[in-house]
Amino acid sequence: MQWTARQFTITFPRPMLVMGIVNVTPDSFYDGGRYFGVEAAVRHALDLVAEGADILDIGGESTRPGAEPVPEEEERRRVLPVIEALAARVKIPLSIDTVKPAVARAAIGAGASIINDIAANRAEPEMWEVAAATGAGYVAMHMQGTPATMQQHPEYQDVVAEVGRFFEDVLGRLQQAGVRPEQTVLDVGIGFGKTVEHNLQLLAALRQFKRWGRPLLLGVSRKSFIGKLLGAEPPERLPGSLACACWAAMQGVEIIRAHDVRATVHAVRMTEALMARQLA
């Protein structure tokens, strides 16, 4: 299985990829604007590369529950200088975390090679047309509602089956828009319109989402379901995040999105080493 993202081609199976999170926002649920500003964001991103990040995911609009949209021009102002600076200094893929097609197109022009789209539940094809025209890698994430509404009353008859039907539908729509299957990665959208129980059911069923033969990306880092389950605030959620990352590695997930890159790399590499000995 291969994933193509513009000039990058990644072949699986291989050790799990770790996607480092670079929030260029003043209201991130975890870092709370610590890296809001070009210099701080670039410095943080370079630190994540030194810690072992395989991909950097740069976002200029918070997607925490209840977050309000950011105007397009402000989002561009936040992320484009960071992407331009990093594209000149690192050799790994850069991802733009955005729901806006114009921001995605501009970010690719600045040096990004992946679109991380939490709004793959959209009806209109414009974002997919950007991916098709540029050859960018495309992460299709499941979300019920929008960040502003997603945690108000999330309801499913069968969350695993419904996320599966979403993937079936969106993969067909992507192909109709000209996005090649090898460009696409799937993300079940932990915390995006799900209760704690929904999230746990999806984590338990991760292997079911491999039937399309596409890489899976999982974002669980320091999320609120860990806090609700363990009674932990965001600064205390690293152990729970690492447990989920190790579980994901055991279930065959190819990409893990993380705030704490070094700790995540160490945890999943240890898990992979043990799995390899078990299979030998």
C-alpha cells in the first residue's frame, strides 16, 4: 500500500508515522496559544522534527468543541508564513489542517503537501478538487456536525457502522472529484461529534476500518474523552494518550497525530518491537 502526497510517496507497511501538531492559534485546548506567532510556531515545529516527527500538521483555526470559525484571510495570515519557513528548512511532509479550500490551495503553494480535512463530511466538492488538481495527500475525517455544534448531542444507532458507511461514501465522492485512492488517508475522528462511549467503540474497532486498503490516521492526543474517563485535565492526559497510541499501533494504524512527539515515538517504537518479537 502506498500513500502519495505531491512529491512524497510513503510505502506501507513501515513503522508508524508520527504527525506532530503545530497549532498557530490563540485558543488551542491544550497549548493555549503558546505557539501563536510565526517565530514561536517555527521553533516549536523544528523541535518536533528533532524529536522524531515524520509529518508536521500546521493549523490556524482551533477545532476544539465549541470553537468558532476564523476568517479566511486571518487563517492564511497565521499559517502561510509558517509553512513557507518550514518548507525551506525541513525535508518531511507538511500538512495543512484546514476546512477552507482557498487556504488549502494557498498552503500547498507555500510548500504543504497534505490536506488534513476535518470537514470531509461536506457536500460540495471544492476541497476535493484542490486535492485532485495539486496531487496533495488528503486526510478524510469523520465528524458529526461542526466544531461549534459537534459535542452538543452526538447520537448514533451504531457508531462503527455509521463511520464505515461515511468512509464508503466519501471515497466514492473523492474518486468522482478526481482524487486518486492512493492520495487518501482515513480518520475516524475521535472526539468530533462523539461521546466517550462512541470513542471507545471506535478505538476497539479500528481494524474494521482497514478494509478499504487505505492508511488510517488517529488523533487522540490529550483529548477530552481521556480526561472524562480518567478524571484528568489536559496537562495530565499524556499517559492516556500514549496508551491509545500503543493500542493503535497494535491495531495496524499507520499514522498517529500527537502533541508529545518524543514520548509518542518512544511508546510506539517499543510497542512495535514487542509485536515483532511476538510474531517471530
